[in-house]
Amino acid sequence: GLKALAVQELNLEMTHFKDIAEGDSLEGVSDEDTVDYACADSDSTLRLWSKLWAAAVPRERNLYETIEKPLPRILAKMELAGVYIDIPYLKKLKIEIEDELFQIGSYLEG
């Protein structure tokens, strides 16, 4: 996680969410504390990225640039486009599977 990496890579102890909030919500936390917490996370993320990117070997950088970086855009396009579902085929497959299960059940009972 971010907090552990900040300690390990940056020698930086960060504030944990549970130290400023009760439960899973920021309700009741002041705007100033919320902003400070979010900014610290953003700053640490950028500092970690800079350090880890500088340490990455060319193969890792290439993997990131050619596969990891374009992937969210591709997945978003896939999600927006949707998928085709062949309902008649699935209904036919359901009948075949039910028949096979019936035959297996009959065999086990007999």
C-alpha cells in the first residue's frame, strides 16, 4: 500500500485514514484535515512514482508504456461498447446441460 511504500522508499511516515476518521467516512472531519490528508497522499504518490520510475529498467518502462498505460482506455471503450450475448445459443446450451445433469443424476440413483 501507499503508506508502507512511503515508509520503505521515502522514509516518510504518513497519516493513516483511521487516525483522522471514524469508520469508512470522512463525515465529521474538518475540511482542512481532509485536504491535508488528500494532498499528502497525492504528494507521496507523485514522489513514489518519480523514484520508482527512475529505478525502472527499460523492459519495465516499455511494459508500462505499451501495455499498462493504454489498458484503462481500452477497457473503458470495451465497457461502453458492451458485449454481444447470443441468447438463443445460451438457451440451447442450458437445455443440453440440464439433460446431461439429469442423465448423471439418473445414473447415480440407479
